[in-house]
Amino acid sequence: MEKEKITLSVIKADVGSYTGHSKVHPELLDIARASLQEACEQGILIDYHVVAVGDDLELIMTHQKGTDNSEIHKLAWDTFSRCADKAKELKLYGAGQDLLADAFSGNVRGMGPGVAELEFVERGSEPVVVFMADKTEPGAWNYPLFKMFADPFNTAGLIIDPKMHKGFVFEVHNLKEKKKILFSLPEDMYTMLTFIGAPSEYCIKAVYRKDGDGERVAVSSTEKLAFVAGRYVGKDDPVCIVRCQSGLPAVGEVLEPFATPHLVAGWMRGSHCGPLMPVGLADAMPTRFDGPPRVVALGFQLNHGKLVGPVDFFADRAFDRARELANRLADYLRRLGPFEPHRLPSEQMEYTTLPVLLKELDAKFTDI
């Protein structure tokens, strides 16, 4: 008899924060928890966990309805909408910021919230890590996902574990052209790096096993708010789910890439480059220049859909040096002020106020 599949859905949105872009108000968290608890009692969800990372409200949910399910997405939309209403009542900053539509239309994709979902049959032991970032964009996952699933200097299992030795398949999206392509690694490694090295345009959406049924083992949110709205409406603050162990990277191999705080786009006004700092939940409150960008890693053990945990991985002292390096990088980049490479290149500023300024000054430009 075929075993029932579990779906792990992580859906996030910025529905209002205090003060500025730093933190989700406790009353919004209470509303979200009450909403998902009711859904559990109604049999819609198996389990849930609500958390805040910076100014983003994160809904972590398990169910058996599959990915892109209208009932689950409507639950998330209605929850965010209720939280946004409370945010407006409290006069919080950016109330309803990520809700780009007036009404739900069957799926939250393209409506503002970020979405990452995996459907799978639970193994005998099913550890997963949910990554949640603030003040950055979906391309922030390119470097760590490549390191986890393709770099033997990071992931010893690619050499030692026979189940991993053949590598993995990567699904890469061109966010501007709305196209996707599959790369089989290690044989397509150099070709794929040509694309994912430009994370503002090309993003790793998912990673698949090569053996068995080629199931997804990692997935990220690739919603870019600026592409949807046609203007700057805040950073995308992406999420990512990674399954671990037993033919997949070990938990320690999944966390290891973040020991090096790589540079990502986002930070202040979504217009600056900065280090992605791994932090525990207690420090997931970006303040300096609205940053630096943060990433939180929560570990769960799934047990028949129940979320056992979380383990707040980046609260570990082992990541202290990564935080120290991130702060040193932030010091250096901040000294550059409005100059590149701290400020993003012009082609990445096309959805900010820069085009408005250029239009206003167009008549003043003369031929050389």
C-alpha cells in the first residue's frame, strides 16, 4: 500500500512591523497562531509553527493536501489579511506591505507572499531545516544551496556517501524571463555556475535526487515583489526548506555554508549589498542601516506530520565568528556610502526611485 505523503509549506509575508522594518508585533503573532490553531482543529492542518524573522511573519505548516493547494494558500492569505488589519489598527509601519492584491484568487503565488513547499513520504527519520531570511532577495540561496548539494569541500557526503556520489539535479529559474532549466551536477557544474553567479536574475528554485523517483529534497521561494508590482515595494525576504541525512547532506553540512557570510542584495531600501549574517531568533532583528541582512535556521524532526522542535541552529556559539566577520564586512561596506559595490548596480536599481529621478533630469542631459 502506498504511503501517504506529507506536505511542508512555509509561507511568509511582511504585514506590518514596529518600529520601522525591525520586528513583528506580538499581537500579530498571536493572531496568526490562533488562525492556524483553528485550522488544525478543523482538520485542515496537521501541525504548525509561527515565528517572526525581522519584520516578516512566517507560517510553517504541515498537511496532506499537496503543494499549491488553494485551501492552504487561502488559509495563509486570510491569516495575513487579519494580521494586516491589526497592523493598520496599531499604526504599524508598512501594514499589509506584501499583500499586493485586494482579494485572494486561488493561490498566493504572485500576490506578494513568499512560498516554499515540499511534498514527500516521511522516512524512518525525517529531519528538515527551514531557512528564513530578512532584508534580502531569493538569489541569496544560490550560494548555500550550491555548497550544500554540489561542493565536496563543504559536503563530505558527496564523496563518502554512495547514495550522494552521483550528485543532484538543480532547477534554476530566470526570474525576469519567467523560464526554468534543469542542470545535472556535477557534470553541468561549470555551466550552471555561469547563471547562478548572477543571483539577481537566476535563482535555484529546487534540488532533486537523481535516484529513485527524483523527488524534491530542497526548495526555495523565488517570488520577487518588484517584478510583480513593477516598482520597489520592499525586499522579498525569501524562505527555503532543506531535507537532511540518509542520502542527503547531513544537518551540519546544510548549515556549514553560512559559516561564511556571503554578500547579498537588499539591506537598506533594498538597494545595497551586504553580508548575510546567521543569527538565532533572539537576534533576528535587523537594525543597523535596517540590517545587515539576517538568516535564521530552524530544525524540525517530522513525526507523522507533527513538527518536533524547533532547534534554533544559528544560536550556536560556533557561528560567532561568522557574525563577527559579517559585522566587519558591514563596517567596510558602509564606509562606501552611495558608491558601488555597496549600493547595487544601476540595472538592479530599476525598480527603485532611480528611474523617477532619471526621468526628471532627462531634459538636462545633453550630448557630449
